Amino acid sequence: MLKCKICGTEFPAIKEKHYISRDNGKTGFSSAFSSNDEEKIYDSFDCPMCGCQVVAQDRKRTYKTMNKEKEKCLVST
């Protein structure tokens, strides 16, 4: 169960209502044209009563590894 910090409503975390939000530390017009990666991303839900964003937890980036054959192909070209 998640709890809204604004109105106090408790509600279940439903998969269909889940979305990912981000915080790059910038606000306003400058954040739209920045090429830097965002600093933090979060699993988020909206409160069904007041509509406020409720952050469930920090979301970690996926770590992808390349196998040796792909590395050889990339290096030899």
C-alpha cells in the first residue's frame, strides 16, 4: 500500500497505473534542451483522490553487457 503525503489516502500500487518519473535537478525551460542524462528516476503512481504524484522508490538503471563476439565485431570495423 502507498500513502499520499498530501491527503493521507492509502491505495494499492496497481501495475496499470505505474509510470516512471525523473529528476534531473533542473527546472524550467533549460531542462527541455539539456543533453545530459537525468540524475534519478523513480517508480511513481498518482493518488486516486487528489492526483498528487506518489514516488514509490528509486529506480535503478539496467546494466547491459556485451558478449565477446559483439566486442570483436565492433573493434574490427
